[in-house]
Amino acid sequence: RAALFTGGPNGSAFPAALVGVFESNRRLRGATLLFTEEVVGSECVGVAPNGDLLMLDRNGFVFRATPQQRKGGALAYELSKERHYVGPGRPLGFHVAGEWLYVCCSLKGLLRLHLG
């Protein structure tokens, strides 16, 4: 009877050493969470040609957020009330190409949505 064990000559150390690019850091501690109450389970994010953020949530809704300059030069985003629905079916990803958004959907396949 053969058994597979981690470590040794045929495997990596267990637990893996967190060194180099895998080393713990604090880079994300200063990150700002955006739209946590409005966009449920964001699957993808893309940038439209005009700088707007496009987000696709797990329920099949497409959201748009426009960049806004704040005091002190900080950049913030204002979420548009307009939404597009590409469901049902779980979105698997999307790509922004000019004024078009291409969405890969688990039930419908590839969809094309005009952003203008």
C-alpha cells in the first residue's frame, strides 16, 4: 500500500515556507472597500474607456461607478443608479471593449451589452 505524504524529496515542505513574494505583508490593510452594500459578491471589475469602473456581481447585475475628485486630490467613485441585468445564470467574467461589455454567463453563454 502506497501513501502520499507532503514534504521530502517528492514534495514541498509542509506547511510551505512563506518567503519572497509569498511573505506576509500589510499592503492591503490600507485598502478601501468600495460598494460593499450595493454590489453583492463582485465577480469582475473593468475600466471603461472614459475611466468608469464596471462591476459585475454574482447575481448578474452590471454596475457603473464614475470617478469623482475629492478635496485634497483623493479619488472616489460615485455609483450610478442605473443597472443592467444579464442573468439568470452565474456570470463567469467579462471584458470591456470600447463601448461594449462582453459577459460570459454560465447559462446563456457569451453576451454583448452596449454601454452607451
